[in-house]
Amino acid sequence: MNEKIAKSVSKFLSLVLRHSPETIELKLDENGWADVEELIEKCNKKGSQNQMTVELLDYVVENNDKKRFAFNEDKTKIRASQGHSISVELNLDEAEPSEFLYHGTVGKFLDSIKKEGLQKMSRQYVHLSKDLETAIKVGSRRGSAQILTVRSGEMHRDGFKFYLSENNVWLTDNVPAKYIQF
Ligand code: HQG
């Protein structure tokens, strides 16, 4: 499989499965699932640069660096495992986080984060990771990464809810500044 094609397909799937399914007139159900046949048909009709096939979808689901997408059990449906800006109910179970989780951001946001804490901004949740490397990668998308350490254990004991996505991203509604080590 050509990795360039796989990456471009992953980007396109992120667009339609997380942010704007209407780009290809696709409908997601309330849990964020798209019908695989419909997705393929509409990608090919409406705008993916690449010819979409079941094999290509299979490859992207299996080999995507962050396992961003998942099939349902009988592979008739596909959805993004996290990262949505549209409102979908992922039905994630609450989970108990480790004592610390990390968030990668950039310097220009720090003043605001110190005031308001971490907000979900345009997404459904604030995204946190268990390991520093992931946080560094996330922050580096925007420039020189600044890593924030979140006292997630304390937050959880204080009653904040955490969820773990299918692809191991920690999600929470917001992180008040008092739980952040800058
Ligand atoms: C910042 C990618 C000012 C926050 C990544 C971040 C991740 C604030 C940006 C996933 C703020 C939001 C999510 C506040 C937060 N004031 N700035 N109060 N609170 N911010 O993209 O975490 O590759 O929505 O620090 O890898 O960067 O697409 O969130 O810089 O897992 O699969 O506002 O997206 O995954 O940006 O990234 P985002 P994120 P994919």
C-alpha cells in the first residue's frame, strides 16, 4: 500500500467522520457510525481524491499510526474513535486515570490556559495522553511543544470524569488550572 495514499485517506476520513460528514452528504448515526457501503459510494461520488475501496478502508483502519478509526463487529460500520467536533455519543465507559496525564500545547496558549484551564475548544473533549512522547507530538503540530502535566489522579478523586477512547486517548470535559503543572 502506498503510504501517501493511506495518509491522504486518513485525513479525508478524519474530515468526514469527525467534523463534516455533509461534505459528501454522508449521515452518521448518533453514535458516530457511518455505513461502510454508503461511505465508499459517497467518497467516490463526492470528493475523495483517491478511489475508495473496502481494501483501502481495511488498510487504513489496521495500519493508521494512531488507530483513529474502528469498524463495528461485522464491519458494516466505521467511525472515528475520538477527535470529533460534531456531537456524537461514543458511549465510552468511565475509566480511572493514572496519577498524571500529559497535554501538549504551545507557548501562545499558556496565559489563557493558566486563567481558564484546559478547555475542549472545538472538540467534544480535552485530549490527554498517558505518555510524554504522544503529548510532545500533539504539541509539535503547532510549533515548539509545551508539555503540561495534569494531576488526573487528584481530579478523579475530586469527582471529575475521565474516559479512555478505543485508541487510548484520555478524554475529559475540562481541566481547571489548579490541576495543571506548568
Ligand atoms: C488549546 C490530534 C487557549 C490546546 C492530536 C490545543 C490530539 C487552549 C488547542 C487531538 C485552552 C485545541 C486533539 C485555553 C486548550 N486557552 N488554548 N483555555 N484550552 N487550548 O486540536 O489536544 O492527529 O482541538 O492546548 O493528536 O491539540 O487529529 O486539541 O492546542 O490527539 O488524530 O487549544 O487531535 O489527533 O486544539 O489535539 P485541538 P489537541 P489527530
